[in-house]
Amino acid sequence: MPFVITEPCINVKDKSCVSVCPVDCIYEFDGEPQLYIHPDECIECGACQPVCPVNAIYPDFEVPASQEKFIALNAEKSRALKAEKV
Ligand code: SF4
Ligand code: SF4
């Protein structure tokens, strides 16, 4: 049940979440409009959620219905774009 970054992050990307993540699983990729959480690396500690100024972060089971596509988007983008980088 990883945490997920949803639509409010788009074009905000202030990275408050990145600095509190203990496992560095929140990624910013060039050209992407938002940050993504890697679902295989997230330890579900919840540290990122309260620091987001636009309430973009949820555990996957609490993502609002209108934002559900972001669950797959975080997974697909983080896995694919991280794989491209290495
Ligand atoms: S829940 Fe914890 S491990 Fe997962 S992205 Fe947030 S800060 Fe990182
Ligand atoms: S703290 Fe929120 S708005 Fe800022 S980068 Fe993280 S998810 Fe995006």
C-alpha cells in the first residue's frame, strides 16, 4: 500500500516531500509535470503526507476516486523512468 502523489502536485513540485522521505523513493524526472513515488521502494511511513502544501499525497487506499489514475501513473512512471536513468 504505497503512498501516491496526485494531481495537486502538478506544476507545484516544491519538493517538500523529498527531503523528509527516509528511503529517497520520491522522484523528480526531467520533463514530468509532477513528482512520483516508487511503489516498490516506499516503506509507507507516512512522513511525506503532512508536509505537502497542496495535499497531493495519499496512501493508495485513500486516494480520492477522481484521482485513482494516479496510482498506476506513479507506478508506471517511476519504474520506467528510473529504469531509463540507470
Ligand atoms: S510514505 Fe514514507 S517512504 Fe513512502 S514516499 Fe512517503 S516518506 Fe517516502
Ligand atoms: S510536497 Fe506535494 S506539491 Fe511538493 S513535490 Fe511533494 S507532492 Fe508535489
